[in-house]
Amino acid sequence: MHYAVLRLCDTRLVVALVERWQLGLRQAPTLVEQLEKQFDLPVLLVAADDSDWRNAKAYAEFESERHLYALISLEHVEWNELPTNREVEAA
């Protein structure tokens, strides 16, 4: 999973790129909770088709649509690989 810490709509938050199935009602809240604990920031999950960001979907515990549009409007985002739990424990 890739992520970036960005300022969107005057809010500093973590944007995490996920698979579309992870936006399901059972997966998304758990994933948001885990990432919020890890980063101590609000989290926006985004699933997008590699070829077309216009089909992107988002999930957050806040109004996600305007943040998604702000993300799409950015010219460049430097994405980082999210470390796995094993990598975090080994560090």
C-alpha cells in the first residue's frame, strides 16, 4: 500500500491508495482506524483505476468527496510505501 501526507482543503491528512475491495464497509473503517493510530492524522482511503483517476472512489470518516477532488487536481504526489507490521516491529 502506498501513502502520502498531504494538505488538502486546509487539512493535513494521510491519503492511502488501496484496492477497490478494501473500500468495502467491513474493511475501510478498520483500515482507517489502524492508519489514524499509526500517523495520528485523519485518513482518506482512495481506490483508483491505474489508467483513469476520474473513476476514483474514496472513503473517510469525514466528507471525502471534496478532498478526493483536491487530490485529483494535484499535479504531482510523491507516494511512499507503507511499511508492513513486520517491518515496523523489526525497526
